[in-house]
Amino acid sequence: MSCLKRVKDSVSAFNLHAEEYDRWYFEDENKPIFLSELDAVQRLGLEGLGAEVGVGTGVFASRLKIPLGVDPAKNMLKIAKKREIVALQAVAEFLPFKSNSLDYLAYIFTLCFLGKPEKALGEARRVLRKRGFLILCFVPKDSFWGEFYVQKKKEGHRIYKYAKFYSKEEVFSLLDKIKFKVVDFYGTLYQKPCEKPVYEEPKKKLGNCGFLCLKALKLNG
């Protein structure tokens, strides 16, 4: 499957399952997972004017007080707008923001659905101001949760079959290539997917975390 077709099909899937996707975060059994992830992002600090790329239904942006969001799935954006987010339909490779206009950009569970990650994060460089930050949160492929989602992908899960997961080393290498320096991080979900979900306080420990949040500084040049 070409990256273009994979992205187009994933957008269609998100449009079709927008409400179901949003409800997942509010089901009792999933709340500890969501709160663990949310806490990990919050601890990195989101200062100044920023946007979430791949904002989806705005479930993270609304709680993190991120005012702007972009996403290619219009049905997801309809829900995000109800959460009072200025939500724009766009793809990560072509952001609807002026150059050097934002202090940070957040990508929460977005990386695995990007068609061209290097181009998308290169676009982030254009949009971010001098010494702006990239907040990149993802499920490492080489973790218990990464293996869990890769298996779901193989089984043809309606959403995850379109995802492409990356190892920590691959993500660090990508950030280095496009001239971003990781200056802070938090990990959570060290529990296994098969265990009863419980809230986990984020740690500065890469280990086998199922959700890793990186704060990367835009370098000169």
C-alpha cells in the first residue's frame, strides 16, 4: 500500500468512526490510560501560542489548553470545534500557518499516521519560531504496547491497519536529521496491555514505556 493511499484510507476511517473514537477516552476502563498519557504531555510544558497537529476530536487539546488544531478528517474536526478549538482542515505536510508564527506544535499519536514524516516535521520547522518546540508523543514499536498495536494492525483493525509504528531510535534519528534536539521527555504506560489499566505517574525513564513524549528544540540552521 502506497503512503498516499494509506493516508487517504486512514482519513476515511477516522471520518467514519469519529464518535466511536472519541467515546473511547471516556469509558471507565480506558480513563486511567488517558489520564496517564495526558499527564505525560502536561509535564513537558506548553508555553506560548501553539497548535496540535492531528488534533482529532480535540480530546487532548481541550484539556491542555491548546487553542489551535489541524486535522484532515472533517468529522473529527466537528467534534473538536464543539470543544472550542479553532480547528482547521489540513494535512501535516502543508500547515495553514505563517512561517515563524508559533511557539510549539504538538503531535500526539499523529506520527504513526503521517504519510511523509520527514516532510511533515520539516514543515514544523517552518512554522515554529526561533527556539520553538516540537512536542512529539508516540507509541514506541519496541514496547509492549507497540507490539500490541502492531498485532492489531496485522489483524486488520479498522484504524490501526493504516498506522506505521516507529522505534525510539528511529524517532530520535528523524528528529536529529531535521535539526531538532530532544531536551526533555516523559514516559508512561509501563504496564502491559493485558493488565487491568491503572493510572501511572509519568517517569523520566525510556525503558519499556508504551507512551513516550519528547520535547524537542528547533535548532538554528
